[in-house]
Amino acid sequence: MSILIDNIKYKNSTLIEMHVNVPSDIRHKSAQLLVQRRNKNSELQTFNYTQPINLAAEKIVIDLLDLNGLKGNSVSTEEIFDVIIHVENQAFTLEIAPENKIQLPYMTTMVWGTHSIKPYMTKKRTLALYSKAEVHVQLTQLKSVNELECTFHAHSNHVVIDSIRLKVNGLIIEPIDHKSNEIIGFRLPIRNIVRVYEAQGIQTLSVIIVSGTTVVECGISTKQNFQLSDDHYAIQVIPAEEGIRFFIKQHTKPKVKVAILGSCVTRDNFNSKFNANYKEVYECVLLQNQSALVSIMGKEIPFPSEQIDQLNDWDTWNVKTDFEKTFLKDLQQEQPDFLIIDLFGDVFFGCIAIGDSFVTNNYWKLGKTSYFKNLEKPKAFTLQKNFEEYMDIWRKSVDKLFLFLKTNLPHCKVIINQARFTDRYYDKEHNIQIIASPLDVEKGNNYWDQLDQYILEHFDVATINLTDRQFLSVENHPWGPFHVHFEMDYYQEFLQKLHEIVLGEYFHHNETVFKNVYNELNGN
């Protein structure tokens, strides 16, 4: 349904006025004007605002200042706003009268401080508002020195550019060289922007421009072809109608990049002692070992380095990284294909409150240091003694982690390793013995169940669950018998399950003739 409009004009520098030919049956009904920003990306939110209008007055006024709330987190260089009238449960587009032609210039007032705007007529002769930011970014130089280096020339009319960042497949990259307000250099970590599913393919590049409080995502153009090649990659950039086409072909066999937030029950699967050939497929690019999630998501804790003593180099690194909280920053830099999480640290250790943050209560390592011994009455939080309080902090930490991953690692798939404690082990004669330990295995596993279940219920993750096999520990385990040091079959089974997840993700991203075969085998 539509309402006929004509005589569209500027009332002043911020107001657009038009005459509305309102049908008599709705003239005296309550109505609202809806201005809606179109969304080219269906995954993102559509922004709109409404205001009550009086149809009996037969005039509609649109105030550009009301459009300020429609920019959301960012805008494109071109944006379109549809104008609609709602009367009770009916929606009316505004159809422009046949004799009326819109040939208005851009308004003198800009939207968001970046976009010129004017009314325009769609192909269906309905009213819309068209806005554009006169910002142009051109790739002018491309060279490779270990990592790909590129230089862009940015030019804008009427838009003050405060800062520029590069966006590659969702990864935000800060400039390395800001020669002027217009010439900006970036270094692209090619290894981190090529997904394992995209050993050859087109990469998506854009530029994020900040002007005041407005964030504009701008396409990139070029006037020339670029070709680079080394032992690992062949890179080609060519002009295209929509901007540039950026091709990367990987010469070497790509490996699946894995990061681990957990303990040896996960990390040992990427150790040649347990899976001799894992390096043929996987590369473990990052590890946060034995840390509680509550600690990792807390604030960095300053500490006197000399007081992290009485430890070997490995244990010193473990403790210091738990204080420094660099894991998220390192994750963002490495851009792994998969992040595997096990919650051993939260279940087994818990945390100590230090100031307004937390550190993992790793009494095996931290407990030996002068730092720990100098703490005055440290307040420990554990699931066993402070269940409700710990769970409240832990849930907030989990939510914060997954928000970070969604924002900064959009292509990283999370896998939850649903490991559990065992209280038994095989001795050298293969007899079953009880592990001598104060740990209440049944309660510990119950806590672990609850932590895993929260993540499974609230987030899209894959899982590796081998509990149905009831693996035991072994006396001849390289690290000795313990509740999460399992017999060797566990590690081969784990890798097999991981292979299945990786293949499933590959077929999810790539339509191939083998996808149906894979789905048949897995009952999908």
C-alpha cells in the first residue's frame, strides 16, 4: 500500500518537507513516520526511528537531526533510508506523484558529520533518502618483507579523518606507518588472515575510518595490478567494479591453527610424545596453561618479577602469563582456526582475589613463590567453598570471553574439551589402582559438568567428549599418574574427534561434492 506525495522541498538546512495526499479513511487516525536505514548485511541489525505525525495536516517534515541515532556501530560510505508511514497495523510507502521529479541538491547539513544527504526516488517511485561520504581510499603500494606491506592513499571531501584501520576478513589491523593524514601504511599478517579453508581464494578488504564519533567502513580501489610471490604465497590484486579483488594462493600445505585455553588434558594432544604425527595437520599457535577462566578475563595484575621465584622457566612462564592477562591480545594477533577450551583451572584451582582482579590459585606453582608467601590473608574463591559467588563471576567471565571472540575472532571456532577426572590408574602390571589424592573426583566432575553445560546452552561451540570410554590414568604416563593424565588411547581418540570437527567445518565453509558423503557418514 502507498500514499501519494508531491512538492518535496527543503524547509531549511535540516528539514525536508513534503505534501501528503492522505486518503480520507485514514486522515484522522493516529500515525507514525518510520525512517529506516537499509542493511546490506542481513546478519547486522537494521536501524530505524519513528515519530508521531498528524495526517490531517497533509504535510510531513523529516528532521535530519533525528537520523543521528541510525548510525549504529558503523556506517558505509553510501547509505539509504526508506520512509514509511504506519497507520494502526498498516504500512504505507510514500509514492511520488507522476508529475513530480526529485532533482534536489544535497542538503547543506550533513548526517553524522560525515554524509551528505538528499531525497531520491527509487525504481518503484517511492521516497527514500540517499547519503554518501566523499571518502576514497586507494591502494598505491604493495610489497612483501616477511609480511605483506601495503600503503593506502586516503582522500576525503568535507570529512575530517581522525584515524584509519584496515579490516581483513573481519580482522582489524592498526597502521604501522602514518606518513601524513592521507598516506597510511599497514603490515598484513598473511599467515593469520588466510583461513585453513581458504588456501586459495578472494580476501575481503576494507578500511575503517573514524571521524569524530562516527565510524565509516570504506571500500578500497586501485589503479594498477599488483603481483607478489614467495615460497609460501602468491598474491594478486586487480581493479574491479566493486573496488579491488585480492587473491591469495598458498603454495605450502596449510595447517590447522589451534589455540588452547586449558591444561595438559588438551595440550598433550599436540605433543609428539602422545600423537607422533600431529604436526602434519595441526599447529599449536598459543597456549594458556592451567589458568582459570575467571583469572584470564580479569584485569592485568602488576607484580614484582623478582618475587616469581623458586620455579623453573616453564612454571615461571605459567605464573607470569596468569598475572599479565595477555592471552586475549595474543589470540587476536594469532587468529587461530580453533580455540580449544577445558575448564580444569576453574574446577581444580579456583582463584585468589587481588585488588579488583583475580589470579589462578595454582598452589603447585604460584604457591611456591615469594610473591604468594608475602600475601596477607589471600582471599581464595573456589567452586567447592564459594559455589554461588564463584559461578556468578565465572558466568560473567564466559560471557565476556565469547563477546570478545565474536568481535575480534569471527572465524575462530570454539571447541569445548569435556574432559573429566578419573580416580583410578593402571600400574605397570596393568592392575587398577586408586589415585592417592585429596580431590573428590565425583564432586569435581559435577562442577565440571555444570560449567560445560552453561557454555553449551548459551554459545555455538563444538565439543569433544570421550567420557563414555572411561579412560583411566597410567603409571607410566610421561608426567606420572594423575586425574587427567590418561592412557595413550585417549590422545589418539581425541585427535580423531578433532579431525571430524575440522572436516565438518571445512564442508560448512565449502560446498563440494564430498559434503553430502560426509553428512551421510555422520547422520546429518
